[in-house]
Amino acid sequence: MTIESSDANQTLLIALGDPAGIGMEVTLKALASPALPSDLNPLLVGCRRALEATYQQLRANAAGPLADPDGLPMLDQPLSHKIEAGDPSAISGDSSFHWLTTATQAVLQGQGRALVTAPIAKHAWHAAGHHYPGQTERLAELCGTDQASMLFTAVSPLTGWRLNTLLATTHIPLATVPEQLTPARILHKLNTLAAFCQRFNPSPRLLVAGLNPHAGEQGQLGDEEQRWLAPLLQEWSQDHPEVSLSGPLPPDTCWLSAARSWQQGACTDSPDGILALYHDQGLIPVKLLAFDQAVNTTLGLPFLRTSPDHGTGFDIAGRGVARADSMVAALRAAWELSSTGRA
């Protein structure tokens, strides 16, 4: 199907993720949520037959309000074999890989203004011969860029305060993190984080976590901070006087002011953004504070991409108990952030 340009401005592409997981379930639940803008038009990419089967199963389980798949526009890519809920395989991995590819191409062709992706399983991708660390890397390849960045954003339901954490490195082994943390990478990630936070505050406050325990303890627990990271941050700060930059900070206390702001609202030490140096350093505090609200946002692409901050849920797939809060948040974030026209 082809989307007219006027309709494309109101359309979000949704890749349905691994068909053995909860992607179709949380999508059907999220699209029935009154929290979504009324003028948001979804365009799904996946298997219509599998989506309809999921809908019937959810209705039988009394899973709550659901969007009727009969009324959902879709780029139908049928499964070659039936997939059982909770049983990922090379077939399910291959399907989710091609659904992501088709959805990305559709956005690049102007059929929607942003992309939302349901969770995939990396091991299923690998079983199908698609050796990528994750969806972010495949998206970057399709868009012809090596500058994609992974940022997690969430709005507190308690206070309305926004938490933003950007990862300097993503899906790589911990042992390879130090060699990947080059000055050029840190500078690029700082520029990306500052630009994102300036959507909401022209003079943002940014924090940078250290690499080592206690940020190196003056070189006693690692010398990366003293040797090059602290001087680099000082130089960047001098070149960006509109930004308040602190770091490298001890990682075990770096998110404390964010936690207070999440629970109590903005205060004088609330950070607008935090740069984490590796995956778990950033994702542990984000998921502790905002597991149901956090949204994985890919920056640096020609379009905005978001994803719920949870996995495929194979252990609960098919039972109708998956929560759609994070998918609702991903759809809202894609809609709101793409309205600025900046990815």
C-alpha cells in the first residue's frame, strides 16, 4: 500500500518484532489506549494472519481493550510457517528482521514520519544468519550512517519530569568498552545529548558518569578519567558555555539527582541529560526508575525511531498479561518528538 504525503505526516510505522514474543500483543493493547493522540495513524509491518490470531487469543483471555486488526492499515508480510508463542526460532528471527527492514524502507520512502519497533530477539536473528548486535545497528546500516546513538527517555508519571540517558557504547562485551571509548566518540555523544536536551531547555545541565568505580579514585582504581576523560570534558565545556557539564562523576551516585527529580520534581540539581559510558551502567538506573515509562530512542537517523524499553517476553507470550505501558510511551514519544522535525 502507498500512503499519501498528507497522511504520511500523521503516520507512524510500527514493526511488530519477533512473532513469538509479546510485540503484537502490546501493539494491539497500546493502539487501544486513550493516551494516544486521536490523529495518530498507525501503519503496521508484519503478518496480518498472525496479528488476527493474536487478537482472537487475547479476546479469549479477556486481556482488556484491544485495537481491532481489521481496522489497522498494514504492510502484510506473511509468515512462512506458524510460530508458537514463546518459541523463538530462526523463522521468527528472520521474520522480525525483514519486518524491520520493510518498515525502515517505508519511512525512508516518506510513508510515515517516524518508526516504532517492537522487541526482537538477537539470538533468533543470529540463528537466521543476521549477525547484528541489535536493531539500532541494522537501522544505521539501512540509513547509511555510523553515527546512530541510543538514548533512553522517560517522563515521570509522578512529577512530569523527563529523564534522559544516552549510552556512549551499546551492545558490546564489557571487556571491549575501554577501547571503544575514544575522545571522538565521547565528543559526538556529548553533542548528540546536548542537542536532544536543548529541545526542552536551551541551557541544559548534563552529567557524565566515570568509567571506573569512584570515577577512578584519583587514578587509584583506573586512570582513564584523569588521563584523558576529565580534560576532554573540560575542553568541551569551554566550547559550550550554554551547557552546564559535570563529570566524570562516580557512577554509583551519578543518577541520585535524577532519582530525586523523578520522585519529587525538578529542582536546582536536576540533570537534563546523563551520558553513560556503557550499556548496563545506564540501563540499570533507567529501568529501576522507569521500567514501564522508558523509551529507547535512536538519534542520528534521517527519522526518529523509538522502541519500548523491554524485551520479547517469551516467558509470558500468549498469556495476555503483557503490559503495554512502555509501548504506549514509545508511540507517544515517536509522535511528540518527531513533530519537531529533528531526529
